[in-house]
Amino acid sequence: MDMPVLPQFPLGSVLFPTMVLPLHVFEPRYRSLIADALENDGSFGVVLIERGSEVGGQDVRSDFGTVAKIVKAEEFVDGRWSIVAVGTQRFQVDNWLDDQPYPRAEITYIDEPSQVDESDNFESVLSKFERLMALASEAGIDVGAVPSELGDQSTASYQMAALAPINMVDKHTLLSEVSTSRRLDLLDDHLDTALDVMRFRLSSDTNLNE
């Protein structure tokens, strides 16, 4: 049985399910990717660039990503695209294909657990997340729009991981974790570290201004 082949858009950021991805597409091969995706079901994959650049190739890509579904697209007269996509299903890259005309990979789709393994730690994680976002805002860091209400624990774990100011390697680890409860446990640890960093940053700024 042939594996599904999905066009891939490597980025220096992690896309989580349910999250919105705005993109300004100017590189010729990715213009072609968007045009071809729109002729089909509007889907392409997003994987993290572990080393290298988003432009010009020669990048080292992760083997775990998220399907992006285009919900809005505008093509400019010079061939550039402005698109908005939404993260849907996660996938594992089984085999990278030739990059012509753009990156493609044979993949296996990752289904969400049929029953969410809810965590007793959820309220604690949520409290730390809200505290971190408040401190980040106080520090003048643009954390984006935080939903007034998060979804169920699985969805909320993705939303918090996407919005929290933690590094992309940690975000990718969170994306790759199948278990919701383990994802929340990992997120709990990352939030502790991020809170310490944010408090130190705010303390340092205060001392400099005195």
C-alpha cells in the first residue's frame, strides 16, 4: 500500500493543531506549492527547520509535523501569496522525497487518542500559563491573542504550547507527544522554567531603571 505524499513547508516555527498560521509566500517553489495545494484539498505539511534557513533550501528538517489547511488565500500580481491556514492533524514523516518542484514527503497521519487521557495537573498548568502570559505582557513581549476560553484538555494543551514563550525545540517535543497527560506534564516543567526566566528578566529591567 502506497503511503500518502504531502507537500511540505518547512518553517522556523511549530504549528499545532487548531492554531492559525498566516503566511506571506514569496519563494517561487512555495508559490507553486500553494497553487497546487489549492487545486487539491488545500492541505500541506508544516515541519520545523532544526538547522538552516527557510529560504533557499539546505535545511535540516524535523520528521514530525502538522497538516495545515488553507482557509484564505490571496494571490498578488507578482505571484506572491498571502494565505491563512489552520493546523489540523499531526503526522510522522516516513521518507523525504526529491525537493523538486518543492519539498514533499511520504507520511503517516497520527490520530488523536479516541479517549483523552485527562490530567489531574491541568488546573495547575493553566494557572502557570496564565501567570506567564501576564508577565510576558508586562515585559512588553507580544504573545499574540490568548483565547478567552481554551478547549478541552487536548486542545488546550496545544493552545498553551503554541502561545507560551518557550523555545521551538521544546514546542516541537510537546507537539510530538501523543499522550495529552504527558504533554501537560512536560508543559508544566517548561512553564516553570519560562516563569523563572521571565521573573529574572523583569527583575533585571527594574534594577536597571532604578
